[in-house]
Amino acid sequence: MQPSKRRAVSRSSLAFDELSKIRLHHDQWYDQDSRSQRVSKILCLVHAGSGMVETIGENLGASSGMDGCASAETVARESDVVGRSRKRMRARENDHPITLRRDFDSTEIGNTCSGEYRF
């Protein structure tokens, strides 16, 4: 979203103004897809098809289990869904991120953003 009118602001103020416009639609996320489709979008088709993810995925432990998934290129050719975790694996070398990624949790009345996912 673009701010309604431009004004001179400091860099930190601008970042807050833009961030404050984020709105999450959890109901839409949980109503539009089946659980299997959500797991496919977050992890990969293997996780969804094999039932690897229980409840909120705690059973995966310290590993996302992405080693058993096909490459993002292969999945993209064969299916229309490449999970977020599968895509993120492409941005790693020797299991270390090559890009800066920031995770944060924030809570606002009626709106929540968290680094965790529920299935």
C-alpha cells in the first residue's frame, strides 16, 4: 500500500509507517485451502502427501525434513505448488543462509504476525 500523502520523514519513521499497514487475514488462510494444501505451501508436497506434519509440526523437531523433497525446479515442472521451505532451501549453502533473513513476532489487537505456522 502506498501512503495517502507524502511527507518528509526520517528513515525509522518511514519504516514504521509502512509496516503499520500490514494486515493479516488468518480466516482467509485457513478457509481457502485444505490442511494438505497449507502444508504443501509452507513445506513441500512430500510433507503433505505422506502426513509427515502432525498438528503444528512440532514432530519435525530440529529438522524441517526437506532432504526428502525434490528440488524446487523439479517440483515446479511437475506441479503448481513449490513450498516456502523448499524455495528457502535454494538460498542456503552447506545448510547456512547466504541471505539475511529477519524473523520477528508482533501482536496488535486483532492482528497477529508470528514466525510460527499452524497447520
